[in-house]
Amino acid sequence: MRALIINGSARGAKGVTAKMGRALAEGLVRGGASVDTLFVADMNIAPCTACLSCMHLNPGHCAQRDDMDVVLPLLKRADLLVWAAPVYTDTMSAQLKAVMDRTICSRQPFLYADAAGLTRHPMTWAMPQKVMLISTCSFPEPVTFEPLVATIRAQAINLGGRCIAELCVPGSLAIQMEPSVLETHLALIAQAGMEVAQEGRVRPVTLEAIKRPPFSVDRYRELAGRYEEWCRKKQAKMAEKRLNES
Ligand SMILES: Cc1cc2nc3c(=O)[nH]c(=O)nc-3n(C[C@H](O)[C@H](O)[C@H](O)COP(=O)(O)O)c2cc1C
């Protein structure tokens, strides 16, 4: 299995999503897969201009020349696409959405009805059949992931594939105050990676364990309180600096 992890965090390798991505990659490799990881924060990828040249003039080829020239060949040979997508304003980051939109060059302009009777474009070239999501968000409530999960699932179906697992860990604000709280989940995410490489799926027991948030809401509030305290001190320091400079 060849896996491609596309990390959409603006903080790239320094973020919590990257930690989850590294754990998943480690498990995938342990299970025999090869893994490429891309960080959109390090890349130059413009939004789709909707010129539709990829459909009408030069089928399968995007007219824009930027770092999608790196992404597209890796996508074409991957069996598994992992969107490593932290929640930004209830969905994925704009940087990652640009990548997602630019995969429109995989589609033909023609139309057909799929097995569910929904209108689709046939593919010019195949996107990875298996899709996964790994995600985190600041807040502690798992419901925060729902719009993002819906988008990833819909996009996988739209491109002829299937989302096989969503590994979402809420509460990154508290995780950053005490990184050790993530350790159990990182081990579980690595386990999930190994299962995907070996069995093509994450076992229900592993999924269920990952779904349990790494701390109670009370513990979250305690750690978040430390964060708020840090913010107050920082703001007070800056206010004092501005006063001294005026
Ligand atoms: C522009 C922006 C929007 C965000 N929106 C949300 C949000 O709607 N809900 C939430 O729980 N966290 C939100 N977050 C917090 C991120 O999900 C959180 O910081 C996460 O850890 C970012 O991933 P990273 O650590 O890999 O960079 C937002 C962060 C940014 C920068």
C-alpha cells in the first residue's frame, strides 16, 4: 500500500495534527506500507481558477504551474489518501481546501448517475480509492468535527473512493498545555495505521478507543485555564510595552 498524507495545518510540522500524522505514518510503515507526507504550509498552491481547461482543453492536466505539480503525481500513485486536516472555522483550512479543489483535474466533463442515483463526473485518472481523515480542534467537544467529517466523506465518494476512517482527537488547546495527554491516542493512531496497512481498515475496537477524548471536560477546563492565564500575562506585558513606548 502507498499512502499519501497531506497536512493542512498552517503550523505544518509543529502542530498537533503533524504529531498524529507521524504516529499514523509510523503504524502504516510498521504494517508494510510506504508513506509520503506533504505539508501545505511549505508549499505554494493557488486556489482553483475554474478555467476548466483540465476538463475541456487538456483532459486530466491542470493549467496552473505551482506545487500541485508535486501533489498530483503522488496522488496518482497512492492507494490511500490521508487528509491531515485540523479544524479551521468548522471545516478544513483554506490551504487544504485549495488542494482538494485542484483535484478537479481528475474528472471528465461528462455526467453519469452513480449507484445511489446521484449525478457524478467520470474520472480521467483515478484518485486513491481509500481515504482517511486525521484531525484535531481546540475545543473539547467531538461534535466540532461533524462538518469536516461530512465534507471528507462526501469528497471521497465524489471522487470514486470511500472514507475508511476518521481519527479525530479534540482539545488541542489543552493538549498543547500538557502534551503527554496525547500519548495514549498517538499509540492508538499508530495501531490504526498498522491495521489499515495490513487489513485495509481500522478495527472497530481501535476506532472506539480513539473516539474517546483524551481527557474529561473538567480536566480540559483546568488545562485551558492555564492557557488563559498565559494569555492574560502576555496581553498585560504587551499593553505595558505599548504604554512605555507611547
Ligand atoms: C483560523 C483558525 C480557525 C480555527 N477554528 C477552530 C474551530 O472552529 N473550532 C475549534 O475547535 N478549533 C479551531 N481552531 C483551532 C485549531 O483546530 C487548533 O489550533 C489545532 O490544534 C490546529 O492544528 P495544528 O495544531 O496541527 O496546527 C482554529 C484555528 C485557526 C488558526
